[in-house]
Amino acid sequence: MTVEEAGLVYRTTREIKGPILFVEDVRGVAYDELVRVRRPDGTEVIGSVLDVSKDWAMVQVFGETEGMDLDVEVRFTGETLKIPISDEVIGRVFSGSFEPLDHLPGLLSTDLRDIHGGAINPAARDVPSEFIQTGISAIDGMNSLVRGQKLPIFSESGLPHNTLAAQIARQATIPGREEEFAIVFGAMGIKHEEAEFFREEFEKTGALSKSVMIMNLADDPAIERIVTPRIAQTIAEYLAFDLGMHVLTILTDMTNYAEALRAISIAREEIPTRKGYPGYLYSDLATIYERAGRIKGKRGSVTLMPILSMPGGDITHPVPDLSGYITEGQLILQRDLYLRGIYPPINVLPSLSRLMKDGIGEGRTRKDHGDVSNQLYMAYAEGMRARGLVRIVGVVGLSERERTWLEFADRFEKEFVNQGVYENRSIERTLEIAWDLLSMLPEEDLIRVREEYIKEFHPKYRGK
């Protein structure tokens, strides 16, 4: 052991297992402490203390350990992992370890923020109540997003969740307030072509000028995926609660994050739970998700939309299952809709926004919004039931009423759910499409809509 100006240096590494170093005979080391590991050739990587005992420490390295031998210098700095932060972060692209990827210098700032932050105190939370217009009817009309909400997208491999995320990032706004969202985009384990898609999309549409991108690619160190969402949330908190901005954080793919967490757990030889994930997966995800929201007395807000891929479309997989407990709803993409050419392929029936009721209605969207949404759910569910009967008795076996429901379901998917990648619908346009669809049903079947709203908004009466 030697002593340097920035901390104690140890040459007592006993074992290297993947990204994990086991260092013996350490003293005064703390959990989450920043570590610098120097190879004999002088190259250096950073890490943090993952576990600590009386005389040993477990260090996770954010970089390659391939070819690293036991004769490395491990320096414990006495600090936690922090990033410099300033308003110049907007418009920048960084790696998962916060190194610039846009050929510009790193941020020069004396304001250093601990990436591990903390969840918002429930007593300090403000109730989300402002509607966010995404321009996507299946979201705005039936699963409305509210400022400060946590609303994940549950997807599968091969579905256009990246395209949907980019569209939301381009179009998200609070109608009537002329306020656009700053976007913090965190990517974990994505392919190079996906990274290029996002960068080109953000640059082409001008979204990059209001965005911060943190990109961890598939061939980057997997261990970086542990810090990427925390860096993204740290930046989002600064923009929202220090600069008073409204921030939309998009994290993709949280399943890749969880798999990196599982790899560390296996290296630590912890007892696994479902699918081999560690028992603390729920609390770990909560440390990321619960940093989003609104704080009383603060003008800004952090709205979070994590994207989770469900292996094999299994919604009971631990990552989407546990995320559903922490967040306030979910948007579920369905392969069947995608194969029939519907974009975005959002299956509205199992999708849910638990805070929708707090962000819609008179003064926020329109007074008939809630009733129209409920009626659409009912009519589409009846249409799906009729579609199931067709497989048994055929169309000729349906009653006239059931045929109407079936036609409604087909038109609902093609006209309401389906829309262009660059089509930005206002909430008024979304409700107009909804009423046009409901007008094909007999008025006596509109049991979820108040009579006064039918008289005011139904096309039959508007035309008079």
C-alpha cells in the first residue's frame, strides 16, 4: 500500500472476476466510493466500491478488465462518482461513462453532482396534474401522460419502440402553455445502428438542440449500463429543479440495465431469485424511477418514460413485472398489431395510465375527454370479443349488433391507433377522430358518455 495525494493506493488485488476486483487489506473504504484502477502500462479506468467488509473491498470497474493482471494499482479516492454539470449540457452527446461523443470538449464546471442522488421525498412530492400532449392518439386519448408521471413502454424485440420513443421526444409539449420539454435520452446496450438512428433523428428534426444524449452501446462495457440511467437522472434533476425546466427522460432499454445488474450479482455469488436476478432488483429499479416527479415549490418537473423489452413477450418477466409496481401505468406494444401494419402498435386494452384522470377534463384537455375514453375502451373491447367469435362461427354467425362492434374495432385500429411517424395530432384532433368513430354506433350504445356531451360533440348534432 502506498499513499498518493488523491487517496490510498493498494496493490493487494486478490482476484479479478469479470468486471469485479477483490482487494484485500483495505482500511477506511466506503460503499459507492470512487476508485481509480491503473494498469502497469499506465492506462487508467474508474470504478466504484460495490461491497466492503472489515479488511477487503469489492470494486466494480467501468471499463475493460480483459488482460488486466493482479499487479494493478487500486486507488480509493474518498469520493463518490460525480459528474460536472452546467446549462451547456443541452445539445450534447456523451458515452455511458460521461465522455463526450460529439467531438467537443468535456464540460468545464465546478458544480459536481453525485450520480447516485436520492428518491424524491414523498412528503415533498407535488401531485402531477398537467396533461402532456405527445401527438399520439393512443396515448393522448386513452392513456394520457401527465407532467411528473412515470409511464413505461413495454415492448418486444423487433417492435418499433425506438421509433415511438423518438416521436414522443420530438412532439411532447404542454398544450396552451407554449412549453416544450427538454429531453434527456439514456440508452443502455443499444446497437450502433440504433444509436445512429437516434442521433440522426434528433439532429434532423432539431430535437438535439433541446436534448442531452447518454449512449451506452452494445459493445461498450456492460458495467457502464449501471451508471448510464443514473447519469441521465442526475442531469434531468439539474435541468428541472435547478433551472426550472420541464424534462422528459427516456431510458432504453431497462432490461439491458437489469441484465448488467444480474451479471454483477452473479459475480458477487449472491443468491438469485426469479430468472437469476438479484433479490434487490425491485429496490434498485426504484432508486432510478423514483427520482422522477414534481417537487412542491419547484417550477420544473421530471417525467419518465422507461422502455422495457419483454423477452418472449412475457409481461410477467421480472423487469416489466416489478416496474409495473413502481411506475404509474404502462403502454404495451403488441406484435399482432405491428404485423398488420398498425403504427404505433399500442394495445390500448391492457395499457393503463393511472394518473390520466388527474390530467384531463375541462381546463386541461376537454370536458368530454374522460367519457370518450371510457366509451372507446368499451366499444373496442366489444369489437375484440366479436373478433374472437368470428374464429368460431364466422362473420355470418354474428348478429347485426356484433358486426357493428367488429367493424368498429377494425376502424378504431386503422383510424385512431394507426398514424404516421411524423404525424403530430392535437388533442382536439384525437377527440374529433374518436367522435367520428363513435358516431357509427347507435346512440343507445353510447352508455359511457353523458347525454349533454353527445348533444354537443356528436357529429350528428354538430352538423345541424
